[in-house]
Amino acid sequence: MKSQSYYVCAVLFLNTLAGSSVSGSNILFFHAVSTASHRTAIWPLAEKLADSGHNVTYIFPVERKMGSHPKIEELTPSKMVPLVAEFVDFDINMRLNDKVDEWAYAVFSRSLEFCEAFYDSPEIQEWLARPGLHYDLVMLDILSECAYGLVYKFKAKHILFFPTSSPPFLFDGIGIVPETSSIPDVSSLYKPSEMNFMARVQNTIMTILWRFGYLYFFKDVVPIIEEKLDITNFPAITEFEKNTSLVLVNHHFVEDYPRSLPPMVVPFSGIGCNSKNSKTETSPLPKDISSFIGNSEDVIYVSFGSAVVVSSMPISLREEFFEAFKALPKIKFLWRWTGDIPSETPKNAMLLPWFPQRQILTHPKIRGFVTQGGRPSTHEALCYAVPLITIPMFADQDFNANRLESIGAAIQIDIKNMSSALLKASIEELIQNQQRKSRMVELSNMFKDHPIDPLENVLYWVEYVLRYDTSLLKPLGINQTWYQRRLLDVYAFISIVLLGVTGFVMFITVFIAKFALRLISARLHKRVKKE
């Protein structure tokens, strides 16, 4: 620990020598289509920046907030709240009826509506009307292209941050080629071990389709920005992508895959592990939860995150969960449940709309975590070495679940095939198989083993952006077309040359063969005449 402290001090000292001080910079965080998990993922950085002397403004379109900070100004665009809530509350039946793609399409297609609602919100209009309003840096969440208008208005630098794995439409935007030959697309259900030829073909095509789909949906955001901010000749979205100063990705090789990323892409996974939340983590559980656990030796925590409306599941599916709980009477279950509490809830299960998740995952009696597989939840499980049962619902959750299962951190269950017997067997496997717990401890140690605290590291890079032009960090392919980056023009040229050479060789071969046949035929003809 001492060596790590020395390393942190050295980095901070070098920061001071590297350039002019950036303390007191005005920094804006912007979320568009977001769940509470998006805020949870990046909030420690906002707090750290505020504690470091920066002036932080935080725009989040959800009324229920996860924590606050006395030095951070928070704005909630009121007209965005009901629109975002409509998509944030994910109905489990969408997954059961194979309509997740329809849901995702609706989120993209209505992004323009979200954008208009943002600029039309009275809180935002009042904020934009403040005299002398200026920001040095704008931090943009995924699908926040609407806020490029703010980047342009303030003539600010901007950083993209992604609470999930690297989205497939990101790569071409910043000039890199996704590793489709070995790493599954985030929207794919494939595991690396299943990547045969046709899977690689599909994987490669999907990333290209994602890119063109992204450009299609967001091409019309430009007229909205021009209208709402009274701007003319607003640049194309692709120009803002090229001018991105830095990309922060919620990525770690344990939970994700080892990727070849350029210097401008900085992982920030794990910034909450060693944060100031230590007091919360070690504080006692609320009395009602503590009393419920009582003398039980084993506790299983069940939560499908802040976005999934678990009460929307069919009664038959709910009964499968309850039957599994009843079949394990010595285990206590804590289930984060939204909506009315069912009257038939088993005696060994407590259903509440909210639980102090960190405190539960650090509790000495916790034996497992049943989760949808979202990044913040899997992060916390890795932080505290809690074995997982993943039941993915949407977005990147299948991708995360596949990875965690493949490295021995989780048991994966398909919600459409869920049964009480399968859930019971999976829970018993978590509790009784000590190798699973040992493996999770090992992965947890790997996840938390950094040369410098992740929060300090990401703070360094954000302030680096404030100090310098980051064009030297960017891949040279940023100014190439999508087919040039993939060398498709080169392979096409080589193919044409090879076809040309092959065709020429075949032509010569046929010509020589025909000539030889004519000579042989003529000689045979002469011989026949002589005879």
C-alpha cells in the first residue's frame, strides 16, 4: 500500500509540473437517455472533480438521484423526465416476448424528441440565459449527441464517457477498427468460443450496420440544435466525433475482454471500489433488514437494477422464484422489488423497493448475488468478491453475462428458461462449491489490482484534457473512411490484381494449349496423308 501511495503522490506532483493549473475549471456533465446506473458509474468522478476545486454542473433527466454533493450544481430537465422514464422502466415481458430489439430501436428513434424536450425544459432555458455562462469541458454520456449544441455554444472541449462496454458505433467515430475476429459485438449473444466463420461474418457486418444506423438516427439532431440555440451552419455530428478529446469507457479486462485501444480511450472501471463509500459499506444495515436476516448463516441478494420493473413479470414466473426460495428455507433472500408486494411472498424472503446494495454485498453472511448483469452491479460484485447468478434482460447485459460465465465468475440463466429447480440448483452451486468463491476472490483481487487508484487515474486524464490539446493521442485512422480503416480497398485491389494475374495466366495457358493442340493436330494430319 505504501508503494501505491508513493506512486499516487508522484503522479500528482508531476501533474503540477506538467503544465498550468486547471483548478477552478467549469465542467458540465450531461446525461440523455439514462438510468440511475449511468449516474452511479460516473458520479465518483464528478465528486472528485468538485473536491479538486472544479466547478461542476450535473444534468440528469431522472428525478430520483443517487447521492448529491454540496459543491455540485444539479439540473433536472423537467420535460425530459417523463420521456426518459418511459424507457428507463423496462418491462420484463419485452425480454420474454423477444421484443428487446424493438425497445432499443424506439430509444434511438425517439432521441430527437428527447433532445427537443431538453432544450424546451424551463430549467434549462433559465440556465442558458445566465449572463456569462461558460464551460471549459463538457462530459457526454452515451446517446448524448444533443449536447453537442452546448459544446459548440461554449466552445468547450468534450469527453465521451460510456457506463457500459465500448458501444459498437463508437469505434469508427474515433478512428479505430473493432476486433470483430475475436471479440463478440456487444449486441451479440455469441461467446468467443462460439466464434466460427459465419459468426465472425455476422459480427463484422453488425458493427458496420451499427455505425450507419447511428449516423442515420442522429443526422436530424443538427436542425434541432440550430433551431433551439439559434445557430446556423452547425457542423456535422461526425466532426464532433473527430474532435473528441478523450473517451472514458467502463471497461476492465476481467469483466470485459482484453482490447487494443488507442491512448485516447481511458478505462475508468472500478472508480467506486476504493472511493469514499467505505463508511457506507462498513455501516450497519437498517434495523428492519438486519432483524430479518437474524441468525441466518446464508443470504442471497436479488436485484435486477434500477431500470427493470420486476413486478411486471408474469405471475407464473414470479412463482418460479418463490418456489425456489421456499425450497431453501435456511437461506434468507433480499429482493429489490418495485410495485406492490405479493401476498404470497415466502417467509424467508424480504421484498423492498430499495436496499443499500453496497452494505449488503459487504455483509459477512452474503453468499451470492442474483443480478441482470449490468455494469455497476457486476463491478460491485467484483469489488467485494460475491459470486453471481446472471439473468440478463437488455442492452449489454448478455455480453457481460457471457464474459462472467466464461471466466468462472457467474452462472448464467436465460429468463425464458427459468424454473424453480434451475434457480435452486444454481443457488446451491454458489453456496456449496468453494471453488466458485475462491475463483471470485481471485478475480476480485485482479480487478482491484492497479498501479494507481482508478479514480485518481481518470482525474489525471480529465485534467490532462484541460491542460493540453489531445490530438496526438488519437489514432491516425480517424480521417479515413470506414472501408479504408478495414483495408477493404487494399484487399479489393489485391483481389483484383490476383484475379487479373490468374485470368492472364489462364488465358496464356489456354492459348498455349490451343496452339500446341493445333501443332499436334497438323502433324498428325500430315502423317495420315503420307501413309
